[in-house]
Amino acid sequence: MGAEQLAFLLGCLFPSLGIFYADARYRLVPDRLILSILLAGLVGSVYTHRLPDALLGTALGFGIFILPCLFNLAGGGDLKCAAALGAWLGPYGLTCALFIAVLLGTAWGVILKLRRGVLAGWAKTLLIGLYLRVICGVKGAVPVPKIPEHPDVPTPPDTVPFGACMVVAVWVLWGLNLLKGW
């Protein structure tokens, strides 16, 4: 294992385990862990001479999540997590990680709805809403659940902890990168 891989393991992957646990269990992303990942990624990028790539990745992570956060469709922890991971992965790596995370999050959401017994009703409502929106042009026909604004209000039980999905995606990318090196 090279110095860059060891730095990635210690500066990004190990702290991300705490993010996975906190987000999966409590639907919260600890700011201290996010800050440590972000700072380690930016400092590491200075030493590896890829600071522009790290800044672009951070900006991309922030830019992708800012609108969903403003409309309460994603949490602020997801925004901060994507920005911090972007410092390590750069724009291309972050795009790959987010693609994997979306697939994981979709599967996680389907499983949650299936376990609660609401998958069929949700799918029917979604399809009817899409039909009304796309074919008939009815605005507001697609039901989009929102995250509660107040921290004391519990999150809905079928909310997907997307920060945890991003963490798993980064671990998957790291594992694939290790396999590619062999």
C-alpha cells in the first residue's frame, strides 16, 4: 500500500465509518467527522499537487446538493458529506461515487418500503403522478416527501440515509481501485 492509499484510508475511509454509523442509525452526519475529512483531503491535495482537482470536487459536491437541501429534499449532512468526499475524490471520482450511491440509495429505499408494506401503493401513486405531470402537464402531481425542517421532528421511517450510501460507494470505489492495481 502506497503513501497516498494509506493517507486515503486514514484521512477519508476510517472517519467515514463514523458517518456511516451515525447516518444509518440516527440520520445525522457529525460535523466533526465531515470537517476532518474535508481538511485532510485539502491538505493531502496540496502535498500531492492536485489542489485544483480537490477544490473542483468539493465545489461539485456542494453544487449538486445545494438545491435539494434548500427545498428540504436532502439534508445538510448529505451536502457536507459530498463536499468533503469531493476533496478526496475530485470531480470524476465524486461523480462515480454519487452514481453508485444513488443505486444503493434506491435499493435501500425500495427495501424500506417493501418491509413496511407500502411499496405497491407508493409505486402506484408515483406512476399516476408521473403520468399526470408528464402527459397531462399537472404541476405538483408527483408526490415528493420532504425532510422535516425542525430537528425535534423525527424523520419519516422510509427516509434513506444518503450519507451512508455515499460512504459505502467510496469504500466500493477504493476496493475496485485496489483490485485494479493487482
